[in-house]
Amino acid sequence: MSLAEDSSADSTDEVAVHRHIPFTHIAGIMLVLVIAAGSAAGLVMAKKNYDHQAALTSCNHAIKQSDIVRIEWNKALKQAEPYAKFQDKDVRDPKSLELLGKIMQYQPSISTENCDPSLTADRLDRTRAEIGRANNQLRTQIRNLHDTVDTVKASQEQQQIDNAQNALSQTIEDADRFYKESANKVRDDNTRARLNEQITHARLMMRDHQDLDVYNRTIQDLNEVMQIVRDSMTAVVENEEISEAGRSDGSTHPGSDSQSSNRQPAPSAEGLSQPVTRGNPTWDVPGQSATPSFPDRLG
């Protein structure tokens, strides 16, 4: 019995030992770890591909923006060309022309970088950043160019106003002098009164306005009224010439009639003391020589 009991005991111990090694659990855990590792690697690869694609898209977008910005720059240069032809006398501030010329000489940087899909995401990001900085610099120059063109345009308009104001001032001075010189020389005094009113109006326009159209219109109105006064003065002169011609004709006709009435009739043949012969006369004229002398030139 003891031998049988010992054998039974040994068999029980062996069975117990085999139950403490869970191979199935271990295999499951290892499978989970492998799957987890594979999933992690897949996620890393997917993240890397996503970052690369995003970097490539951003890089290509920066290149497209570079093309758009260059088109805007060329367009801005084309618009600025007429103002760059101005001279110092055309603007109030010549320094604005100098600044415009400097901005138009700006040369945009030309990048040799490209967005090759074979590049890494980091390299694509650096290329995008470099192109983006160049685009921003060119956008700044475009804004500066537009602002400077606006400055030049305003300076030109102000210079035109100054020129028109000077011209109006000179026209007022000429009109005032002409008004004084035309006193008692016009056919219709209302024309001079109108000129005087226009001179007063012009002075008010020059004092109260800073507008090119107002100045030009006022100059035109003054010139038109002065022309009306000139026409009135011309009418007076023409009337005087007509009157003078009439007086000349009147004095000429009575004189001729008087001369014809006082003219003595030619003597008859019987009244002559000596017969008159044909040919050269044989009598001498007292106080004259036989050969008359003429002056060297007519007076």
C-alpha cells in the first residue's frame, strides 16, 4: 500500500506542475504585442506620409503664389510708368518722383528651389518658407509702389492747382488793367460793368476755392467778358472811322463845286494881244530859266 500511495502521489505532483505553464496565454500576449507594434509602425508611417503630402501641397501653393505676385508686380510697374515720366516741374514734391524711380528699380529674387516630391517633408517646408519670404517682400514692394504712385498723383494735381491759381491771378491782373484802360472807349458801358463784376467774382473764387476746374472755368469766363469789351471798343473805333470818312466826303464835294464856279473862262482869240502859234512857245516866263530844275528826290 505504501508503494501504491507513493506512486499516486508522484503522479499528482506531475499533473500539478503541468497546469502552471499557460502557453496559450503567453502566445496570445505575444500576438497582441506584435499587432500593437505593427499598428504603431503603421501609424508612424501613415503620419509620415501625411506630413510629406501636406508639405508638398504647401510648397506647390507657395510657388503658385509666387507666380501670382509677380504678375501683380508687373501690372503695378505698368501702371506706374506714366508717372515716372513726370519732371520736377510737373509735381509739387520732386522727392516723390525720386522715390518712385527707386522702387521701380527693385528686382525680385528668383528662387531656384522646386517642390520635388522626392524631397523630405522638412526640405519641402524649408523651400516653402524661402519662397514665402520672397513673396512677402515683393508684396511689400507692390504696396510701396502703389502708395508712391498715389503720392506722385496727388503732388501733380496740387501743382496743377498752383499753376492754375497763378494763371488766374495773372488773368485777374490783366482784366483789371484792361477795365481801367477801356474807360470811355466802349460803345456799351454795360460790358465794362459786367467785366468789373466778373473780376470781383474771380477774386472770390481764388480766395475760397482750391479746385482746378473752378480756376479754369473762372479764367475762361474772364477771357470771354474781356473779349466782349474788346468788341465794344472795336465798334466805337469803326463808328469813328465811318464818321470821319463821311466828313471827308462832305468837305470834298462842296470844295470842288466852289472851284468850278470860280474858274475863269478861257480867253477868246480876239482877246489875245498876240497871235498864238503852234509848236513851242516863243515867250519867256519871267523869273524862270529856260531849263527848269527838279529836286533830286521827292519830298
